[in-house]
Amino acid sequence: MIGIVLTLINTFFFVSTWYFLGRSSIYNKLLKDYHDILRIAIEQEKLLKKAIEICIAKDGMETAKEKEKENGEQD
């Protein structure tokens, strides 16, 4: 009788350990994936800011050229 109880307790601890180790490995994988996604999102945000700066500078250059043409025509 005591052998059956010890076997059940041993089985319970084995299954519990297997379950929690499985869950922790899944969570670790999810955290790693989240970290990678977050890093990519930050890099994309930096590239987008740089692209916006380039577009603003390009628009400023075009505006300056148009004003130069207008000033050249007025002289």
C-alpha cells in the first residue's frame, strides 16, 4: 500500500516538473522572440525618422530652388 502511494507521489512530482520545465522553455522562447521583434521595431523606427528627415531636407531644397528661380526672374 505504501509503495503505491510513493509511486503516485513520485509520478505527481515527475509530471509537475515536466510541465513547469515545458512552460518555462516556451516562455523563454517567447521572450527571446519578443526581444528580437522589439529590436527590429526600434531599428525600423530609426530608419523611418531618418527617411522623414531626408524628405524634409529634400522639400526644403526644392523650396529654396523655387525661390531662387523666382528671385532670378524678378531681377
